[in-house]
Amino acid sequence: MSIQKPSFVVDAMLGNLAKKLRILGYDSKYFSSIEDDKIISIAKNEKRIILTKDEQLTKIAEKQNVSFVLIRGSDELEQILQINVKIKLDRFVVDTDNSRCIVCNGKLEVVEKYRIIGKIPEGVLERERKFWMCDSCKKVYWEGTHFEKLQEFATKLNDRIN
């Protein structure tokens, strides 16, 4: 039986953090503009943990018995480590089969090459072997050069928590 990963609702100030968490496989709802009471409502109804830089929002969350992590600074590595202090996260792995769409938080599913012809650059189609498509917004992903940088990011995280 697999352990349920925590899921998050991420404050508008933390868009890049939401993307990183999605890449690492964490269900992270994010809205570029959202009222505090809506964040509280989503967190309560969907049992999500609020990630925010807004101290006022944390006070409201605390009063309503909603889990939160107050995030400091702008370094994404440090931000994820701050989350890990309060909520023990798994070992960090960039695994495209478990990552989520950085655009909409949808799940990624393996997609056959023939289904994405014309949707991505020809060179990428020739060079890459494996592709994923978001089940929600249909964005196509592949393990390009950025994938190595993401792997390095996960390695740095793991080195810091061990």
C-alpha cells in the first residue's frame, strides 16, 4: 500500500514553488490570483496544506484548524526544505511518470509518438523517444535538457535532508 503524498494549495506569491512541487509529483493547486477565504475553503474541503508567504493568511488558517507552512525567502530549494521541516516529504525524485503538469496540475500520461505529430517541434520528435501528455490541458512533455537540471535540483534536495 502506498502512502498518500500530501497535497497543497499554493498562494499566488509562490508560482515557481508550485511548478517545482508538481515536477516532483506533488498535487499542488495554484492560482495566480485568489482570495484568502477561497484558499482556506479549498484547503478545508480537499484536505490540502496551504503554502504561503502571507502571515495574515496563516493566522486565519490556524484559527480554522487548517494546515499550513509559512514560506520565507525566494530560493525554491530552501522553500521546499522549509516544507519538509514541517511535513516530512518523500525522497525527492524527478520521475516523469509521477510528475504533474506544471501548467494545470493535471496528471501526465505516456503518449505514443504518432499522436503528437505536429504538436511539438520536428527535431524533438526525431530526437526523443518517450513523451507524456497532460490528461487535462493536453500539454506535451519530454525529457529534454531541462530534465538534467531538474534531476540535479532533486539531488541537492536529497543531499540537504539526509
